[in-house]
Amino acid sequence: MDSSETRVSDRSRGGDNPVRDATQSYLKTLGDGSRTAVEHVLDEFIRECELERFDDIDRDLCRVYGEYLTAETNRTDRDLSGRTAHTYYDYVRAFLSFCVGEGLLDTNPAHQNDIEKFLPGIDTQPDRQFWSVDQRETLLRHFDRQVDSALEPPLAPYEIRLERYRLRALIAVLGLTGVRGGEVFSKPRDERRNGITWTDVDIEGNTLTVRGKVKRTDRNPFEDVQLPDRAASKLAKYYEVADPPTDEWPVFPTNHYPSKRKALEREFSETRVDTMLERNAIDELLREHEVPPPAISTNGTRSVLKRISESLAPLYECIEYDPDANVYLKPHGARRGLGHELVRKGHTTVAQKSLRHGSPDVTEQSYQNVKASETAKDVTDILEQRSDER
């Protein structure tokens, strides 16, 4: 039997996904400092490329992964620079070299001379849009007024009151907790991220439990997020109005009718759902049968914020909206805005804990532009003071 036949035999082993099994062997060869970060990248590589067999790994697949990284640097809800994208590609290339050494691959297709054609430029920076304090407070005040107006006589219909409480809670969670969109909303193509439910909300303990960005070394992927009193109180009032039939209900359910119907059809036949809908609205049926609807997706949340930006821009000078330039309030901008404010006020450690960065150094690096801006102001003040002394 020749060597190639041996490799084919090896590829057939390893359980349901031999590629994923190989990553576990590879991770054991790494130091504790880099293992978590590399595991996150390899997990994303396998998931996004829908990779199950070593036979699927070729030059075209590596190009697809590179193009995926390029697309990710252009997303408004992910803080991925061109340099970091190249680092992720290097992690995958190193893993595939390990597979060659183990006889699982003949060659490493990630070694390509033309990777610049499908990877972003090193200097490509992510969208750094962030919510200013003025923008965040304007949004919160606006939706406070929206809720109050819905309660004035004559009382607004329940659906309108619920939606206003929902939007206010959504703005408060995004603007005051530092969460990532993919941690509280459902994320397309990632079945693990289905959005937070009310079981994840601890009003009295001032915490949200979310699936974090990176798998933790203790194999518990969940993290507690700080929930300040302002956000907690708005969530508590929203909970009273929403009155979910079960705490497994998503905190921010989708308003997408086809998605809600699919949830019902998973419990009942399509024909029966047709009959049920003849006598009741879909939201009533979901509640009656305690069938939780899907949570709003990250894409859906961006659409909601885009509509909010469009409607409020004419009313408030601080709210910007320019669809041609992709300018509107974005979910990740809320997280960056909170970090920006805390760092600017000198609370880097609080920012690190709030944003759940691995170390203060990560926070310092993420917001070095804030530090540079403050230093520039200090230098200007000093130079102007010396000029006046002359």
C-alpha cells in the first residue's frame, strides 16, 4: 500500500468530523497563551467553510476563507482589521501544515503566492463608528418619551406599547452594557447563537448571561455582562408589559412573520397551522402553545437601527443618517461608544471589565486613539500656556 492510500484511510477516521477532531490534537501542541484565540479561529474556519472532510480542503476553499475574512473586515458589527484577518489566515495555514505532518493532507493549499488578491490589505481598518454620549442619551430620552406618550389617555393599543418598551430596552442594553450584537441577538449561520432569553436576565443581580466571543479554557462559553441600573429598570418594565408565557422566551423576539410561522410549524403540521391561523393571530398562538418565536437577528437589529436613525435624524442634530455613505447608528457602535467614554474619563480598568477584554492592554490598544486625542489636548494646553507666559 502506498502513502497516498494510507492518507485516504486516515481521513476516513475521526468520528463525525475528522477535521474538527484534528484541531483538538493541534491545540494540544500550543501554549496556554495562544490556544484559546487559535481555537476560536479554527472553529470559525470550519463552520464558515462548512468543512467536514479533509478531501474538501483545497486551494479554492482557502480562497473562499480569505474572501470571507475580507468580507468580515467590511462588516459594521465586527471590529476586524486587515492585519488581524491576515493573522487568522496564518493560524489556519499553521494548522494545515500540522495536518500535512500528521499525514492527513498531501500538501498545504494555504501556502499561496497570490493571497493578497483575496485577503484584505494589512492597513484595512474596520468601521470605527461609535455612539457618542449625546447620541446615546438622546436615544434614551426619545424612547422614554415614546413610552410615556403611549401611556397617556387614550391608552395606545397593546402592540404599540409593547413595541415602544421593546425598542427602549434594546437601546438601553446596547448603549449601557457593552455587549456585542451576536451575544444578545440571533446570528445567521451560527446555530449556537439564538439570542438571549429571559432566563439569561438577572435584574436584581444586575447581570446578563451571554455566550461570549471566544470559547473559554474551562469550556464554559458563557459570560456575565454588567447590567447597570438604568438598563435593568427598563428591562424590568419591558418584562412586565411583555409578560412572556415562559422565561425561555427571547428577550427581543423577531417581528418577522415567516420566522414566527416556521417556529409554529416545527411544533405542528403546516396544514394544522393554516387552520389555527384562521381563528387566531400568530402571536396569540405562539403564546397559547408556549412556542418561543426566534430572537431578532443581528441583521434585523441593524435594520431597526437604520430605520431609527432615518426617522430621528431630522429631529435631532446629533443623529446622523446617510445610507449612501453607510452612516447610521450601528449595534457595535454602542459598545465602542461605551468603551470610548469610559477610557476618555480615565477608567480603563472599568472599560476592560465592562467590555470583557482579556487584559487592560487590549483595551488600551483598542482605544489608543482616545488616549492620543487626550494627549494632543494636553500638549496644546501646555504650549498655549507657555505662549501666554511670553
